[in-house]
Amino acid sequence: MGDKRLIKGRGSLSNPAGRFEKTTRAPVDDGWEEPDDESFPSSDPRTEFFRDLTRNIIATNRSPDIPFDRSINPYKGCEHGCIYCYARPTHAYLDLSPGLDFETKIFVKTEPVARLREALEAPAYQCGTIAIGTNTDPYQPGEKHFRVMRRILETLMEFRHPVSITTKGKLILRDLDLLRELADPGLVSVAVSVTTLDDALKARLEPRTASPRARLRMVHELATAGIPVGVMLAPVIPFINDHEIEAVVARAADAGAMSVNYIMLRLPFEVKGLFVEWLEEHYPLKAEHVMNRLRDMHGGKAYRAKWGTRMRGRGPYADLVARRFKLARRRHGLERSKLPALRTDLFRRPFEQRRLL
């Protein structure tokens, strides 16, 4: 392995231009600058935060193979640095790289409470579960300072609006008080992402995320607090973490998870190049085997964004993984999800309540 290419605490090994950029940028040592010259780009880029001025805070979709039609992303980009993240290509729309830029240039939703109030108070708004964490993690490191997610939860509680959360950030435990308030009337559920139980693999795959042990503790503490919580093994990567399926299901059940589900590795747009680069660096002897198995599941391509199969793939390997999950879940009493349906009938607009008084 060429360790000199690795950047401590980052998942990407490079910063390729997004597909919409007209120019490319790369630091080049021409021998003139001294090693400590501040004008020369650092090989260990610091995280920068920018204001996201998007006015429509709720994004909608009509995808028939996902269980929600609306979502909120408190942040664009994610400091967790998961190399496989299918959200990386969104940075290309900002004229930034899906590589290191995605991990180091984070856009923070501004005025989230005002924007969310505008959306929920609109006369035409019809209540439905809002999914948070489906694109980038709402509990990534910057949340400790910016508290965007906490303010969103406070507003949703005021409106008695249902919300589902997906995260691998232990900062969610900071908000246990709000989650308990939302859970009591049936307005919240949480999915904790557990990709591996191997600390070394976690450090390579997801460098700035909580450890596997910490995530299982999250599941236990959420369950103990009465928060409906499940586990998501995502992504399943052939020859990398697929051998852990049964162990992850078992540990999740022991921690109190009410469901366990999975998603296969997805490599849209620029993610493919970044992941292949990562594979060749960390697992050079497995790289071609991994990619061949992915192609087997997507009709000869590394990825096909076809509804119904994009999350699981097709073919013998996909069928084998599905059977293994089914058997493991059955063994631990989780063949059917025990997560309760979230309530939408409690939704209220505070200004309407005040007008009635």
C-alpha cells in the first residue's frame, strides 16, 4: 500500500473535479516552497463550514422503493468521510469535488427553525413522516457547535410532527430529552447504521464516525430510554464486510434493536472512482473480486440506478445475502420489524391553536 497517499482522518484519497467543473485543481510541490510554507496547500485539510441559504428546507421525492416522500438534510457534505457515501456526487452541483471537498467543505442550513415553520404552516401542507439522515448524517461533528438538528427536533415537537432519523453519530444521545418527548406520543424512530464490528475496517471505511462498540451502546441507550430503534447494515460490501452479517444482526438484537435491515453498496457517478481508488489502496488483492461481484448484481455495470433493485441488486449473490439476513433475523426474533408506525394524526399548527384560545 502507498501509505503516503493516505490523509489522516479522511476517507477519500483524492479530490477529483466534479463532473460540472470546467477546471481542475491539485497541489503540486514544485520545490520552491518550504515544507512549512503556509501558502502551500496542506495535505491534511481542515474542515470549513459555509452557510447554506436554501429556502425550501423540506426536500420531496417520488421514488417508489423508499419508505418516505420527504426529508431534511441539515448539512450538505459530511465530515464522517465514509468512502462509499452515495451522497458524495451532490457536491458536484456546488462546483466542488465529491472527494475531499465533500468531507471538508460542509454547508450548514441557516435559519432552520424559520424555514421549517414556513413549510409546516403552509395551508397546503399535508403531514407525513420527515426522514432525516438519508443523505448526510445530521449528527456529524459540526452539529455539536451548530445544533441545527436539535433546533429542528424542537420545532417538530412543537408541531407534533413525526420524524425518522438515521445516524451513526453518538451525538444523538445529547438529544435524548427531545427524543423521549417525541417517542411518548409515537412521533419518532431511529435507525443506527452499523457497517462493521471491526475497528480497523471502520477506521478505513468511515474515519470520523463513532466506533462499532459506541454505536451498539447508542442502540442500547435509545432502546432503554423507550425510543423505537433499529439497526441498518449499510452498505454490504462483497468480500469486505459481508462475512459479518450474522454477527451484526446478533449484536443489534442483544442491544435492543427492534429491526435490522441492510442496503448493498451503491456506486453512483463519482463514487465509483473514489471507491475503486480506496479499494486498490487498502485491499489490492480483493479489488477486482469486489468489483466483479458488484457487476454481477447490476447487469455488468458497477451500479444501475433502477428502482426496485438499486438497493439490493439481483442475481445469485444478492439472493444469498437476502437469505442470510432472513435466517439471522428469524434466529433473533426480528424476521418482521417491530418498529411502530409513526403517527400523523397529532399534527397541529401552533398559530391555529393560539387562534382558538
